[in-house]
Amino acid sequence: MNNSLSFGRRRFVRYGSLLVSASVLAACTGGSDTASETTTVESAEAEPTDAEPASGELQKVTYGTNWYAQAEHGGFYQAIATGIYADHGLDVTIQMGGPQVNGTQLLMGGSVDFFMGYGSDALQAVQEGIPKVTVASIFQKDPQILIAHPDQGVNSLEDLQGRPIYISSAANVTYWPLLSAKYGFTEDMKRPYNFNPGPFLADETAAQQGYLSSEPLTIAKEGGFEPVVLLLADYGYDPYSTTIETRQEIVDSDPDKVQRFVDASIKGWYSYLNDDPTPGNELIKQDNPEMTDEQIAYGIEKMKEYGIVVSGDAEEMGIGAMTEERWKSFFDTLVEAEVLEPDVDYTQAFTLDFTNKGTEYYES
């Protein structure tokens, strides 16, 4: 048995509770608690291309997502629906996530080849000695938001100081320490958030966490008002999000598979955002029957409006772009907030070998 995998198997059970954030942070009301968390969508058959293995057979790959199928996963579904993965020699199955899914366990246990990860979780994994690595970041901005009622004097994060804020348990090891350090948020402000907007709607002084492309729409429909939306990425909270992560052993043993999966996924995202997204959307609704066309359209609109996928480095280096400088900046933020130890080798959390090829490469 590969030593790194064996080590990971021992570690992921011990640290499962610490590394739960990847699935919970992506939570949004577009999913359903009754939807199957193991629903999969597989690639259709396609004619062999030059990108396929020499045998002509498509290489099977499983990608695990961090939540129920939604627009925020659209590029991956688009790459299946339009044959992009098949053109790169891959037969991809998407294994849908949910609130009880621990991506690190699935990845290190070999249930999936790649997982939809998150920057802070990747850095915490390094601290705990778990050998997984991020190979691309689809989102340049984390869609995590805090939402407030209008006409309550809330126009920035500073204005939330002293107010009750509904947050999930995962926030305690991700963004809350940073808000506490930077804006003086205190423990007595926290209220438990169970992905139900009811308590927030009942208290005009309160705020709650959310996902940019989901909760604002739900609140507008259920509460009858447009909420104040504060994107944490605009206030210095800048982890990479909706990443592609894999085991270090796969990077070492089959870098060609990693490269083809990264390239095809990125091209799927260009297609989803710039061409007709209907093929990907149909697969999203197949995986998650409770997802509506309205919610999907809203998600796509917000991703474009706020530059969630295409902004910053991705404008020149292409979707999926990452830089060591940004990883270092976010690592320093977590160290300052006492989330991570300063001696952690943050460079083990990622590799730049598979991305940053420029927009023309991915759009061609």
C-alpha cells in the first residue's frame, strides 16, 4: 500500500470533524435535504480523440461535489453533457455531495479521484498531515456572504458589530475567526444557523450567513424584501473556493490524468458561462430534481455579476488560476487569526503545475 495513502487513512478519521467545512460551507437553499447524496451523472459515449489513452478506452474518473447539484457546479456538468470530458479521454462520474458528506474522507479513502474543495480546508489538511493537494481553483471569489435586513443601518461588515448573526458550525474554523480578529465580532453575537431563514426573517436586527447565488433569492421570495448582501471576499476574506483537489499519490502516479481533468473542467466552465448552459443544467436537475430553472438562472447571473469565476488572475491566466502569493496571503491571515500554526508549510496545499495556461488555451 502506498505510504501516503495509508497515512491518510489513519488520519482522516481522526480529523474528520475538523475538516468538515468543505461540504458545509457550500451549503445553500438550492439543495434538498431529501435528495440522494450519492446520485451520479456519467459521461455519454463519445468517439475517440487524440486526447484519449492509447487503448482508445475512456479513463474512468469520479469527481465528488461538496453539495447538492446547482449552478455553482455547472461547468463540471457542462463538460459531461457536451462531451468535453470524453474529448479528453475521460469517462467522468459526478458524485453529488450533501450535508453529511466529508470530502476529505471520500478522497483519502479512494471513493473519489477528485473533490470539490476549499482553500482553508486544504491548508488545515497540511497542518494535520493529510496528503491531498489542490490543482485548480474554479472560483476566484468565495461566494460566502452575510445577509442583513434593509433600513437597519447596515452597509458594511463593521455595521454588524454587536448584532446577532446566524452562522453554521463550520464558520467557527473558517471565516468567523477572521471576522472576530478584524471587526471585533464576539462569541455572544453567534446564533446557530440550521439553513432555515426563519429566525433571521423574524428578527430585523439579525444577520445570517448565506451563499451569494442562493439565500438572497430565497429571502426575497419568503420575506418580500431585497436583503443587504455583504460578500466576504470584498472584505479581505479571500480563500480559493470550488477547487479541484486530489490525493498527492494521483499527482505523482498519473499527472496526465490530472492535467486532462483540469483542462476539461476549465473548458466546461467557459462553455457553461459563455455558451448555452442548457445541457449542463439538464444534468443538474437530473441529479437534483428540486433544483429549479429560476434558481439556476439566478446562480449564473450572480456568478457573472460578482466575478466569482472570472476575475483577478483568471482574467489573464484563465479560469482555475492560482498563485503562490495569494495562497501565502490567505495562510498569513489564518495564522494571524490563530487558526493555523505559523510553521505549517502552506506550499504543500497546492501545485501550480496544471493550470494558469492563459485564457486563449482554455477557450480554444
